[in-house]
Amino acid sequence: MPPAKKEQRPTKEEIALVKLWIEEGAYWPKGLELKPRKKAVKEEDEGKIVDAIHRKIMAGHKPVKAAEMKPYKQKLAGTLVSFEMLPVRGGIFKMGSPEGEKGRRKDEGPQRMVKVSPFWMGKHEVTWDEYHKFMYYDREETTKDLISETDEYYLASVSTPTKPYVNMDFGMGTGSHPAICMTHHAALKYCEWLTAKTGIFYRLPTEAEWEYVCRAGTETAFSWGDGTGEISQFAWHKNNSMDPINFTPKYQKVGSKKPNPWGFYDMHGNVAEWVLDAYAPYQPAKGVLVDPWVKPVKLYPRVVRGGSYDPFMKFEDLRSAVRVSSHPDWKMQDPQLPKSIWYHTDARFVGFRIVRPLTLPTKGQMREIWNIGRPVEKVAAKPNEKK
């Protein structure tokens, strides 16, 4: 729940009390009521926000061909924060794992041939340096002096998280460590906020895009081969990420292990990563599937990929084809009633990375993608909508 006053930070005693409350089962005192700090963005306002973002995108959009795609570094204006994006020129690959692969789970098959279109993907997982700019963004303060009903006003009005009472890194580190504990909705809204800031369309990768990059042209269990002998060169896992103080595994700074063959870091391990898809069994497919996406129609389950440092994950759980489904239990220790739409308090192993497709979606598709974290809102794209 957010602090009672704007930007008020809790004292150490208050934080300790909240932690104790959580440990004791988060008993909710009778008669206690919470008042929301700010109103949710109205449906019509969300439409105006996306309209403004789309106009900003189109004003600076310069179409390029796949062969012309280059790596680039994106700086967040007004900050010292930047991130790197690498080009992925698309192609066809075999998605899923063969029946004989060690550690294979049933939901990794049947394998099917998939074609993905060109896109850029984040070289690293989104870090706390990047995510904090969104997480602690004060929409009310930023928009108070802006003229309403203008593009500048709506670009500054993307929904952002309520301020947490406790540090969401849980003492594991901020800065260039991967951001964690965000819901699917929060990760998608980060993409919308980032797009509004940069004028470049960003979203989460689909499952197919994610696995295509993770494999990096390989068909083995991991991007370096089938064995686990080299795993510590490429991945942070439960056995090599031990905190020297409390002797428990923890996430580590992004990019501190070897990259995969295409130059992407931490595709295996460190933190698992949200993708765009709902979790569903693979279906047999004839021919080649083109840019598949399982569109979510309910809040759970959705998919995270890549495995993590989590002590319950075996080495085989970091394979390229492994799929993990989200669950309401990821909010078990959240003391709010109803549970927060922004935080998965118990998913300390979940983060995300972003993609930028070469081909721009329509305005309606953008709106749909950024809002599928809240499926109760029907924001489907119009079938014949023009860009």
C-alpha cells in the first residue's frame, strides 16, 4: 500500500512492523480501510494516452530494412540511465525440446517449426537503475503544471506503480542488478512508459522470440551445448550465487557472465523473464507457425522463461525450452486487500527484458499489448485499423 502522504518514506520501525505483519500471516485489522492515493487512469484517458504516444512514435519513425538493423544505446532523457538493444534479424527455428532431452518437461513439446520476424532485444535484463525511474515516477507532480488535454500532458500520464512500503530488492542489490517482483501488468506498463519517454515502441518478447534469441541458432539443451559442465560460465544459479553474509542464493549484476552466441547476457539463469504470452500447452502444428502469440484472456497463468538463481531450480530448469507459469501464490505475502496489480511480493526470481519489433504494430495493437496485464478491460485492436 502507498504511503499516506506524497513521497513520504516509512521509518525503519514502520518497515520492521510491516515485515513482522507479513511474517505473521498479514492479519488485516478489523475496520481498517485504505484510501487509494490516486485515481486509476480512466478508459477514455488510456485511449488518449496511446493516441499521444502513437503520434510521438510516428513523428520520429524512420523505416529500415532488416539488413540495415544495427545495435544501439538508448538514453533516458534527463537521467544518466541508458540501455543497449541488439538486432535480431528473424528466421525459422525449432521451438521446444526433443523427447530425449535430459530434464525435459511435458509442456516443452511437441516441437514445432516457428518463424519470427526481425526485432531488437535488450542486451541485458531490465535493471533497477532503469526500472526505478518508472517505479518512483510521480505522475501527479509531473503533470500538475502541464496544460491538460495536450500530448505533453498525456505522454506524462501513463499509469505507474504505487510506491512500495519495503525495498523490493529485498537487500539483494539495486543499480545494475535486475529489477524483480513486478507483475506482468507492471512490466507491460513499463514498456508503455518507456515508449512515451523515447518515442520508440517497446514491449515484452513473445515466447517464440524469447526462445529464438536464447537458442541463438542452437538446437541443444543450452545455448553452449547439452551438458551442465559449463553452466557457471554463462549463468547465475543456486550454487554460484550465494550471498556471503546470509548464505542464500541471490541475483547478480547483469552482464557479469559470458553472453550467448548472439551477444545476449543472462538468457539462462539470474532471474526468469516475463514474456507476452499466456501459458498454454503446445499444440501440434502443420507447417511453419509465423510469429505465434498466445493472447492472455485471464490473469493467470502467464509465462516466464530462462530459469533463475532460485534455490528450488535445478540446472535442467535453466534450459532454453523450459517454461514456468505464473501463479496467484506469487502475491501471497502482499498485505493489501485487494492484492496489488503492480507487485509479486513472492516472485523475487522474476524480472524481464524488452523488445522492439522492426515492423510497427497499429495504434490499437499497441493499446491492446500494453493493457493485457488487466484482461478485464476490453481493449482489442480494431481489425482494419491503419497505422
